[in-house]
Amino acid sequence: MPIHIIPITRRRFLRVSASGAVVAITAPAVRSASDEEFSVDPHRFVFLSDTHIMADPTAEARGINMASHLRKVVSEIVVQASRAAGVIVNGDLATDGSLPTLGAYRYLAQILDPLSKQGMPIHFTMGNCDRRVLFKEALTEMLPDTPPIAGRFVNMIETERANFFLLDSLLNTEKTVTEGSLGMKQIEWLQRAIDQHSNKPGIVICHHNINLPTNLGGTQVSGLRDGAVLLDVLRSRNCVKAFVFGHTHEWRNWEVDGIHFINLPTTAYIFSPDEPCGWVNVRLEKQGMSLMLKSLDKAHPKHEKNLTLFWRK
Ligand SMILES: [Fe+2]
């Protein structure tokens, strides 16, 4: 089955943005008349996760106004000296576990609109709080005409130094459950996609975590039900260098057989008071990747600490 990568023109992107729908599937960044005002770094990306936007702009969860947090994040991204080649929003786009609404996705698109006005492609994954049908209704124009897998929103983004493989781990389309699942069709697609593009480092991006082994302090709940199968796919393909996920609202990283596991922070509410919320500035290097947390709390000890990762041989 072919892998669909949709080139977005500036005109089309703005047309969709104006109707409240934003999703882009392309890299590097599109050119625009305003490019003279911005220097586009083709190796720089922005990672966000767990935005949890609701239709009501005043909605709060755990004492946090999610829309206000995301607006701050967007305002920080748009003033960066160089424009990122893309923004990846890694799932749990809408709601705090309550019933998702179409309005939530439209409001999310509205908050992210300053990024699209700068010509930054925005890529999304599905989290356990999301609903494909609502996402599709709000963002329908930018979805592939023939998705690589029926019923799942997966995609590959090719960049000069690495390929991103975006997975869809949303398990239950009727109600919000914490666990996620990929299913064998998606795992088989991923295998084919990676094998067909093994000439560059591969970075697999998924909302859900692969449960940590119990001997490393992990549990066997809340992550991917088929995480063990996915882990086998990642470990057995040397071009796979990193697995990026959200879901836990924690900023941390570790390695499994030289594969970097990168847990993205939330832009919204945190479960542990020690955790930061914010975004991650990412640069693909020739031999690895550098990441910097941009915490909304500038006094957080991890704010602007650089994380330099080298690819396994
Ligand atoms: Fe979340």
C-alpha cells in the first residue's frame, strides 16, 4: 500500500485555516511571500503533546486553563528567530476526558492559526481523548484521499535528515479509555514504511507509551496494549533511532537497545507537581537530535536544558 505524503501549498493551507481546519502533511516547510521575514531551518521542528483543548475558552482541568497555556506556547514559537520546518502535536488534542466536541477541534485550530500564518506545517496524531470522526469533520480537507490504513490516521513525513512515522494509537472510538492500541494492520504498515525508507534515521511518533518493563519500575497498564509487538519492530530495524510519545504528561527520556525513548511534556495540566508543561524545540543533526524543553514556568529546573542524543550505529 502506498504511503501518502500530501504537499500543501500556502494558498490551500490558508484556505483551510480560515475555515477553522488545520492539518498539514508535508515537509519541509512551504514557501510563502513572507519567507523573507523568517529564516526557515529545515532541520528544526517543534514537538507538542496533550493540548487537551475544549470548546469553552475558559475551561479548566486540575486548575489549569488549557487554552491559555497553548496560546502562550504558540506565542513563544512564533517569535523564534528561525521558523521550524514543522510542528507535531502528539495526541490528546481535545478535552480532559470529558465528551469531545467538534467545537474543541475548531478552537484548537484557531489557537494554532498563528503557526499556520507563518507557514509552519502542523501534523497531528490521535490520543485516547480524541475522536477521529470529529477530528476528520473539523480537518477533513487535509486528510489523505486514500489513507494508508482504513480508519487510522497514520503518516510519514520525509525530511532531509530523518523520516518521521506518525502512528494512531486511539483504541476506543466510543468512549475515552486510557490504554491505546495500534492493531496488526498498522504495525504491518509501519514495518513496510520503515523498510522502504531505511536509508535515513527513522523517528516513530505515537501518543501512547510502550509500557516500561516492571524491572525498570514500569507497569503493564495505561500504555499500548500491543507495545511489545511494536518494540520488536523498532528493535529489529537499525534505522529506527527514536520513539517519541506523550500520554503520561512527563518530560523524560531513556534508551532501550540504543533506541531513544522521548516522553514529551504536556502543554496543559500536569499530574505531578514536579513536572513541567510547555513545548520542545527539536533540531535534527547529522548524527542525532538535540532537544530543548521550553517550560511555561521559566523557573523550572529543566527549562532550556539541552538534551543531545546520538543515533545508534
Ligand atoms: Fe493527555
